[in-house]
Amino acid sequence: MRQSVEADIGGLRRVLDQRTLSRTDLEMQIEGLKEELLSSRSNMSGQVTVEVDAAPQQDLSKVMAAKNQLEVWFQTKSETLTRETVSQSETLQTSRSEVTEVKRTLQIELQSMLGMKRFSVQLSGYQMQVTSMEEQLVQLRADLERQGQEYQMLLDGGSVSSSSSTTTERTVVEEEVDGRVISSSTVLSN
């Protein structure tokens, strides 16, 4: 819109310049004719009639009125453009603030999600430890029941078979990375 207004202003200025040039040209022609008339009068001793064949001169008051109208129009358009520019600048600033706020919110959410991911990995490591310990407890319970049965048989006066009296040794092997257990296994040995 601003370019359109500027183009209109440029066009009107060219028209005004052309009119000013035409007027100046006509005034110069009139001056030239007046000089010819004076020189002809001084050279001749009689009456000389001079006809000037010039275009009718424009009414200066109309030209000035048109110029004033153009200036008022130009001033109005300039004020309108200034108001629009200020409004658009305010809108742009508001939009920038909103974008900054959304960006900050997204960064906070991203940090939260990364924290949850770390927590999930850590929780998974804990779950593996719990599973490993549950397996060890099941094995330990089975060993305790077997040993309890052997003890009861010994108390009842029975004999314990040589294969069941063997002492079993259990070793737990855990692999840790960054303080988290990533694998756990139980090794039994006699």
C-alpha cells in the first residue's frame, strides 16, 4: 500500500512539474514577444499590431488549489501510513514476545521430558535389580526348604543322601554402568 501511495505521489509531482514547465515556457514566450514588440516599436515609427498566438494561461488560483489538495491528500496518506506502521510494529513486538514465551515453554517441557527419560532408564535398572533379587529369593527359598527337609530327616534319624548334603555356594554377578545395574546373574557352585 505504501508503494502505491508513493507511486501516486510521484505521478502527481510529475504532473505538477510539467504544468510548472509549461507555465514557465509560456511566460518566456510572452517575455520574448514583449521584447520583440518593444524593439519593433522603437524601430518603426507607426503603429504596429502584434498578435500573440499563445495557449491560454492557466488560472494560477486553480493550480494553487490543486496543489493544496495534493498536499492535504499527501499529508493524510502519510499519517495513515505512519499509524499503520506503528500498529504493525506493535503487532510484530507482541508476536516476538509470544514466540519467545512459547520457545521458553517448549524448552522447559523438553527438559522435563529428558528428565523423565533419565528417570525411566534408572527405573528400568531398578526393575532389573528387583527381578534379579526375586529370582535369588526363589532359589534361596528352594534351598532353605531343601535344607529344612534334610535337617528334619537328620532329626528323625534318617540319613541324608550324599548328593543332597553337598554344600552349594551361590555368587551374584551384577554389571553396572553409570551407577545403574544393567544385568544381573546368579552363579551356583558346589
